[in-house]
Amino acid sequence: MLGPGARAEEGSTGEGAAPGAAAEPGAGPGREPARLCGYLQKLSGKGPLRGYRSRWFVFDARRCYLYYFKNPQDAQPLGHLDIADACFSYTGPDEAAEPGAEPPAHFQVHSAGAVTVLKAPNRQLMTYWLQELQQKRWEYCNSLDMVKWDSRTSPTPGDFSKGLVARDNTDLINLHPNASAEKARNVLAVETAPGELVGEQAANQPAPGHPNSINFSLKQWGTELKNSMSSFRPGRGHNDSRRSVFYTNEEWELLEPSPKDLEESMVQEERKKQIPEGNKGVTGSGFPFDFGRIPYKGKRPLKDMIGSYKNRHSSGDPSAEGPSGSGSTSKLASEMQLQVQNQQEELERLRKDLSSQKELVRLLQQTVRSSQYDKYFTSSRLCEGVPQDTLGLLHQKDDQILGLTSQLERFNQEKESLQHEVRTLKNKVGELSEQLGMLMETIQAKDEVIMKLSRQLSECEGSASSPTSMPSSPVALPTARDQLELDRLKDNLQGYKTQNKFLNKEILELSALRRNAERRERDLMAKYSSLEAKLCQIESKYLILLQEMKTPVCSEEQGPSRDVIAQLLEDALQVESPEHPEQAFVKPHLVSEYDIYGFRTVPEDDEEEKLVAKVRALDLKTLYLTENQEVSTGVKWENYFASTVNREMMCSPELKNLIRAGIPHEHRSKVWKWCVDLHTRKFKDSIKPGYFQTLLQKALEKQNPASKQIELDLLRTLPNNKHYSCPTSEGIQKLRNVLLAFSWRNPDIGYCQGLNRLVAVALLYLEQEDAFWCLVTIVEVFMPRDYYTKTLLGSQVDQRVFRDLMSEKLPRLHAHFEQYKVDYTLITFNWFLVVFVDSVVSDILFKIWDSFLYEGPKVIFRFALALFKYKEEEILKLQDSMSIFKYLRYFTRTILDARKLIGISFGDLNPFPLRQIRNRRTYHLEKVRLELTELEAIREDFLRDRDTSPDKGELVSDEEEDS
């Protein structure tokens, strides 16, 4: 059973997991739920063009939006429906539906003050869509209750991060859903199963209504065509629509034929000349203008009247009508109907002949008009002298005009005779229709008498004999009709029961969601009131302090002011602790003990350092609250992900600009994983599945030389992050696994100090295996060879390249360092080795990593230069080497404005070609290798001289010499 209260199991809908789709709550670890998508028909358009159009619908769990596209391959959606605050309804059974035929099912989505009408091919598919949309709405609204309402400290509901950040539950409130509501939802669930037009495999099928589709219905196509063509009326539409030939009334008035249509008509006329004279009446439909005719609908066709009457009175068996008198009457009526049908067919044939003749007359008029124009043109040039061959041609044209004129007169006579014949036939048909009406009334009266006598006869026979001897003929027809009516009523009853069940469940869900929304509103109001009260208290204390400072008092009377200052300091040093998580929602503290990444924001011991850290944290929050950049960036990312609902993410200038501005917290796991997969695809294609697990198993079974150093560095990796602060932290075990697996993959490196910090940052947003491939990306793809080996050759080369770039991009600052002989590469060496981990504040760190994982190592040079340029003026004011070097050790922690730093990195420092960096790396690599070769030769000479020295055995230590 796939009811609204149950989770859709994997494979139950036949859908594959969407690549890159965010896992939904409750989907279970290690797997992603199947994406809800498929074909539906949406009522759209205005006026006469309003009709159903097939659309591809995809549900996005991140925002609880139902996007619809014209085709599954489209990148930009046509629009969306907000399911979070929507309610659903559908109509009852279709009374006009034919018995045994399954009609299309219509349902409505009420959202954002508008009503959207959707149509599914059958009722089963409609029920499936309604159940799934109800389930998605319920999950999304429940996730709002589970997440703290602070967009900066918690991910967006529906798109939770992976990695260690996702397991941080300090910002969550453990609220249990209403058990009675869940039970009622399960009881009221309707059993259904998905159809063929649901799921990602349906994207490979043609849309419903396409000629190649199995579900294509000619009747639906005709209805849509009729709705589409209903706007072509006299006086409507644009001027462009009048360029084709349309007939607007019974006199077949011609409206502005285009030159192209006239040319095609001349071609058709030439073809008609080759057809025998007797077949002219049949070729009238060959003209390209027939589609534009709108037939006269002043009277209802007689054949339709006869057909509708036959449908009303021919449901029974004609042989069971009664005595022979009624049979003769019906025979006469059938003969009259046959005669009328023959007359009608003859009339239709004559109308077709007349229409074809009209077409021919119009074309002849056009030919005569053009010939007269040519004649006038040539006559005007006769005065200038015309060659003899031209005169012969003109005589030939005159003969053709005379022949066409005579033919036109003959056709006019035929037209008049045909019109006279048509009028005669119309009068005759009118007389026959009157006679037929009278006969029908007579037949109806006789039928009523026959039915009445049959009922009386059956009652008499029933009282005189057993029921088995009753004639079945008169009673069989009403009994069959009653049975059909009973079956129809039973179907309607079942349909109304299902509808009532669904609407009851919908009312129950909406009531529960409304109560939850009211509770959230009350909690937010309580939080707002608490914050307002706290603000008033702080303002009053500051006013008292200012008043005390304004009026000087004696030293013995300074006790109250000291108490006020002490109380203010105590309040300022308070942070939000996780002791009472149930009260976290209404706590008025402005700064938490840990940020959203798990880094400690306020130190534990030194009160002065606590105040500095609190000021830094408040400055960060002020930047976030006062700038709209974060809000606009989030909107841009949501729009981008809406355009990728139907397709995979791809490298593009748009994505590059978005990543440079910073990835929102709730989307960082997904984008980081995509970046890592993009760079390691060449490695993954050549290995077997389970490669990481194989390496990890090998590392756990057998120790290698790097294992001991890895164990020593685990707790020293990020001691200020709660995910790595103690041996029992979850991040420690994952960090160990990734480092051990990498040491077996790359034994030349094994383990180098710095790799642990790279993995630790990656594990905050990625799972173990993805963090392993992230480390592979950095070491084996981004960085040059020997970057993390024992010699650190690549790291030394990059410092020399950076020195060259400093002299070019920041010449004043570089000259200032040279003047005071400050080797700033001692500071920047660690920046490059661990990509700024523990060097900048966490918000800036992760924005740097966003661009780094997408663009590569060039980003490190950009941000390193940007950090110096950000504080260039402050550094230039320092006038001694000790103060400069001391300032360089901590100045990066004082940079808080990430938007300004990003603007300097990617705006002020351009151009920044990667080819230049590669060329300089090659140049400095040779120089460093020569220097290392010389150093190695000097070392070997020293060792050789020491071994051959005659005083080798007489070397003693200072302690031995003193003794």
C-alpha cells in the first residue's frame, strides 16, 4: 500500500533515484528517495485558446515546489506551484462518462490565491499524484517544526547537509509528530499504484497527446483542435491572421489572399486542366484554402437531428415494438429516413461541386485581372515601338482572354442553374423534414400505447399463471435499462466514497498543519518578546552607566557604577550553552558557543579574549543582518537549482559566478560533492566499485609507517572544533579512516602534516568516501607534484611564485617588506599548504573553499593577495620588522567582510591567467632543484670530511669535558 502516510519505498514507483537530488527526511541512510515526476495536463491559456496542454511536472523537495516544464529536456521551468501552503480537491464521478470507459480525472491545486486545474489520464494516476503531494507537504511542514527558525544557524528544510554538520543537533528541537493524526492519515489512505506516465523513465516516452504516444486519443486531439480554432471568428485576431483565405459568411466573401496563396492556386489550376471534365467536381478539395472555411451554422443539419433522435429511441430491440401496425409504420419511417439521407448526400455533393466551381471562378477572375494588367502595360509601350514577336504574343494573350471570358460566362450560367437547383432541393428537404416530424410523432404515440398495453398484458398474465410463463420481450428492455442504471449508480457511489475519504484526510492534514503554523507563530512571538525585553534591560543599564559617567562623583560613591559595569561584563560574557536544548528556541542570547560549522566562537579562560571573540562574532552577525547580499545570493541559487531540476549540473559562467559569491550553507554539501566528482571522474572510471572500502580494510588489517604519525595528529587537527575535540568525537574516527585509506593509495606521500586539516574541513560537509576523493582531488589534481612529500618541493616553489606576484600586484607592500627585511612567506606557507584552515574566520574559510574546489589552486593565490591588499594601508603604517611580523601573524583573523574580500580577489586583481602561474612554477622549480642539489652535495662533503677526520674519536661533549 502506498498511502499518504507511508514512505514510498525504493523502486516502488519504478523511478530511479535522481542524480544529485537531496535526500529527504525519513528516506533512510545511504539511499535517496525516488523523485516525484511525470506527465500531467494543465489547463492554461485565455479566452477561446484556453485548453489542456501536456506538461512535465517535477517535485523539488528543497522548497516544496512542483515545477512544470514544456518538455523533460527543458532547463528553465514554465512556472511552479507552492505545495507547502496548497490544498487539493477533485471532482466526483463524471456523469457523462460512458459505461466501461475510464474517463480522464481532473483535480485542483489551490495555492497562492490561485486555482490550478490538472488532468491525469485516469483516476488511479490522479490518486497517486494527490497522495504523493500530500505526503511531500506533510514532510516539509513537519521539517519546519524540527528545525530552528534561524536561516543562519540551520539548513533550509528539505535540503539538509551531509557530513558532520548535518549531525549537529544542537539547533534542532525534538518535536514528535501528532500520533493520532498520523494514525488517521494511514487509515484514510487510499490504495493506489503509479502509472506509466510517472517516474524518470516516463521522460523517455512521448508526452500524452503526441502522435507516437500509446495513450494518444484522436477524440482529445479533436477537442483541443476545436478549442484552438474557435478563436478564428470574423473581426477577431491580429491582422496577420487575415493573410490567409477565410470565408466569413454564406456568400463566401474573400478576405485578402496572399501572393503565395495565389501562386499556389495557379499551380492547382494548371493541374486541373489536365484532369477530365467529368472529374472537376471532385477536385475542389485540392485547393490549399479549404482549411480556412467556416461553414454556415445558422441551422442545425437535418442528418444530426435524425441521428440524435435515433440514439434516443433505438436503445431497445426494434423487433420488440409490438403488433404489425407499428412495424409497418416503422418501415415507412425507415424508408423516409433513407430517402432524406439520399437527398442530404445529394445536397452535400452539390455543395461541394458549387464550392469547387466558386474556387475556379475566383481563380479565373484573378487570371483575367492579371491579363488585363499585362495588356494595359504592353499597350502603353506600343507607342515606343514593339518587336513583331511581342505583337504575336499579345494577339495570343487576347485570344486566351476571349476564351477565358467565354468560359467564365458558361460557368456563371452553370452557377445560376446550380443555385436554382439547390434552392429547389432545400424546399424539398424542408417538406420532407416536416413529413418526417409528423411521422416521428405518430410513431412515438403508438410506442406509448404499445408499452401501456404490454404492461397491462404482463400484469394480467402474471395474476393468471406462473411467472415463468410471462413473455420476456416487453419486460426485458426496462430490466436491462434498470440494471445499467444500477451499475452506474454503484460506480458513482464508490467514486463519491473515495472522494469523501480523500477530502476528510485533506481536512485533517490542513487542520494539523494550521495548528503547527499557529504554534510556530506563538514561539516566534515569544522569542521576539524575550529579545525585546532583553534589549530594554541592556539599554537601561547603559543609560545608568552613561549617567554615572556624566556626573563626576567621589571615589567612595563609585560603588553603583562599578556594580553596573560588572553586571554588564557578566552579561556580555554569557553564551548560549547546550544544557537546555528545549529552551533554545526562545533564548535571547545573540552569540552561540559554537558556530554552524562547529568551531568555538568564544574561548573558555581569558576574559579579555572572550570579549574580543564576542565583538568579532557580533560584527559577523551585524554584517550578515545589515547586508542583503546573502539574501540575493540565496535567491540566485534557488533559481539555479530550479533550472537544474530536469538535468545535471554543468560547468558554466553562471555557476562559476554563483560559486565565487559563496555557496549557501544548505547547498554546500551537494555542490562540493559535484565538484569532487567532476575532478575525480577520470580516476573513478578506471577502478572497481568499493575501492575506498578495500583500501580502508587493508589499512585496518595491516599497519603502515604513516599510521603512527596519523594517530599522533588526530587530536591536534582542529582542537577548536567540537567534532574533533575529543577521542570519542565522531569526526575523529572518520578522519582516521580517510587518512589511512589515502596513505595506502599514495605510499609515496603516505602522510604529511596538513593533510589532516584538509580532510577535517571536507568531512564537515562530505561523507567519508567523498572526503577521501576530495583529498585525492587536492593532492593529485590541483597541487603540483611533490607538494606534500617530505621535501615539500612544490610548496617552496609556490612561495617563490607568490613573491613574484606580490611584486607585480602589490608593489608598494612588497617594497615595504623588502625595506624592513620581512619574510612574509613564513606566514603564507601555511596558507597554501592547508588552504587557509585556521588562518581566517570560518565564514571566509568556507567561501574560499567553495571557489577552490571548483576552480583549483589559482584561487589560493587570489585570496592570499587579496588578504594583503585588504590590510595594505594598515601594514604600510608599521615601521619596524618586529611589529610587522607580529601583525602578520594575526591580521587575517580581523578580516570579517567576506563580500569585500571576494570583490578584491575576483575583481581588483584581474587579469590573473593560470598560464602565467604554470610558467613561473616551471621556472622556479628548476632553480629550487638546483639549490637542493647543491645543498645535498655540501651535506655529502661534510659527512665525508667528518668520517675521514683524524679527530673523529676524540670528539667529546661539554659535560664530559667538564668532568
